[in-house]
Amino acid sequence: MEIEFDEDDRATAYHEAGHAAAALVFGMHPHCATIVPDDEGEALGHTQRLYEDLVSLDGSSDGYRQTAIAYYAGAEAQRRVDDDLERIRIGALGDHIEAKGLLASTVMGEEEVREQAVAFVDEHWPLVDRIAVELLAHRTLGPEELDTLHEIYRGGATDQDWLELRDVSERRKSQQP
């Protein structure tokens, strides 16, 4: 099956996949990742409940560092597949403001954390790429789907587990009014 998408969809999928991968690896339990634009047209996608879990449970500087990495990981993942610097800048603006606000209450430097985000995306690229591909195919991934993709990456689940989960998801959708 050929998946049709435009460059904005692709850029957004990788951007949101960067956020989601960091959230998963750092134990933040994202609620969903989507490339469906919001109703106001302000965002082309988003990853929900990304940062609250870790910071609210652990206000340590490591928690803030991981949260800032998660904010920056979106743009860093997008940068690997998108050469439109203006689209990257616009997509990362809100993330940059949030990360900078977090870092203001720590001794960590913004450049240091950005470098860590680049290293994170490099190290976990197979997970980022898989999430992006699935976002392009399905537009939105819920918590169970994100967790399953993370488990496949970690070796605790298989592609067959993914196919079974997607089959259940599709049956649920078809039964909704």
C-alpha cells in the first residue's frame, strides 16, 4: 500500500516522532502523537502529555534536562529529513520557548542540551523513524501504539504484535458510530 503525504506531513511526522521517542525513552508516557493539525491551524501536529509526567514526578535537574531534550528532539529529528530551514524554525518555536523556560531554572546551558538532543536522535533514530513512518500511515498514534513501537525497538515485542494491535484498533474504529 502506497502512503500519500506531502512535505509538511513528512516534516511534522518526524518532528512529532522525535518528541514521542524522547518521551518514551525517558519514561514520560505520551498520551498520543498526531500529525493532524489543530482546529486553530496553529500546529500541524502535537505530542500530548509529553512533559508533565516527568517534571511533576521528578523536579530534579535530570528531569528538567530530559524534558528539555524531549522539546528539542522534535526539531532535531525533523532536521534530519527536512532541508526547509524556515519550516524547521517555525515548527520548533514553541518547543524552544518551553525548553528555554525550563533551562532558566537550572545550571544547564541551552547549547549543551541541544547537543544532547542531537545525540539522542542519532542514538535512537530507528525508533524515531519507525514512529514517523507509522504516523504517516495512521496520522495519530495512541498510548498503546506508542508503547508497542517502543517495545519493538527495545526487543520486547515484534512486528506481529504491532499488526495485531493495529487490527484491533481498526476494528474499534469501524464499530464507532
